[in-house]
Amino acid sequence: METNQLILLAEVVLPTEVLKFFEITRVESNSSEIHIYLDEKKDLETFDNLHIESKGFTEVTSITDFPIRDHKVILKIRRRRWIDTRTGKSFSLPINLDITAKGTRYSKEFGAFLKETYGHVPDGLPYA
């Protein structure tokens, strides 16, 4: 499937709050998994400060989301690193995005589904 079509599909299945802060950079799939790569948007509207610069990204964080048609879905999220050029200190912007179930690497919705189905969040499922 063409990459642009996979990105369009990912935009449909991802929660709106994720797309508010992150852009889809690519989507990869194989016979058992779909990887959706998300980078934090470079949105400086919250800053009217000329002393703040984007300095790349953090390491990738993987979050398992609802499976799609027998494919495990993994969100690969990179947060933007910022630097205050006056102090040299680096930081990440606070994002009010609570998408993982507490104590897991599962999306909140997927974790709630597993807990309701099994009574707990199991480790050994093929799509979890």
C-alpha cells in the first residue's frame, strides 16, 4: 500500500488529541504489525520568546494501541527537545496528553479494554 494511503488511514484511527500535538511522519507495516511514527509538532505559538530553539528529538517511546485486523499497532512517539539559548538548559514542553494506561505501555483505551475483558492487563497476548 502506498505510504500516503497508510498515513491517511492512520489519521482516521488515531485519537484527535494525539494529532493535535503530533504529526505522522511515516507508517510501516508487515504481516503482523503496524508501526505509526509520530513526531511532536514544532508549534511555537505558545512562545513569544526568541531565545528558545528546537534541538532535535528525544528517544522513541513505543505505545501499543488497539490492534487493527490482526495487526499489532505500535505508536512510535518522539518528543521535541527545546533549548533556552540564554541559559543553555534543555527541556520538553508540557503536553497534557494522558494516552497510556497507568503503569503500562498500552494506550488508555486498549488497557481499559483488556482489563474489562480479562479482569487485568495480560502480558502474553499476541496483539498486546
